[in-house]
Amino acid sequence: MDIGSMLCTPKEPKCDHCPLNYFCKGSASGNPAKFPTKRIKKPIPHMESVSAVIKKGGKVLLNQRPPIGLLGGLWEFRIGG
Ligand code: SF4
């Protein structure tokens, strides 16, 4: 039995015939059509930064980011900002 397509349809769940009825929070709420609730999306962070490539004698200056945080431990051209 495919519960998702036969019993627990989004608009008309048939909780009376469902083997999960005893455990289901949607059914217990009295309004199973409202489950699952949509998650609120977090806003996408916007960051601004400046970087520069410093070359001297055929070498390039790189900086290793702190081990914890955004892109932790990766190497980058020196960033300020
Ligand atoms: S009891 Fe739960 S899983 Fe079963 S049909 Fe109702 S809402 Fe869907």
C-alpha cells in the first residue's frame, strides 16, 4: 500500500483508513490537511568584501582562513573589508 498516494493525499487525507492514524500528529491535530507545515525560509545573507592579489618576485601572497566559520581552513587571496 502506498500511503502517500492512496490515503494521505494533500487535499483529502483518509485518516479513518490509515494504519498510521494512531501515531500521526496531523490526524491528532484534527486538521491533517494542514500538515506538514511549510518552513519559513531564512533570508539569504548578503556580504560584501574586497580582495587583492599581491604578487612579488613571482610569488603570490595567500592567506589561510580561520578553521571555523565560512570556508574555514581554505586558502584565499588576502581579503579586507
Ligand atoms: S493519519 Fe496521518 S498519515 Fe494517515 S492519512 Fe491521516 S494525516 Fe495522513
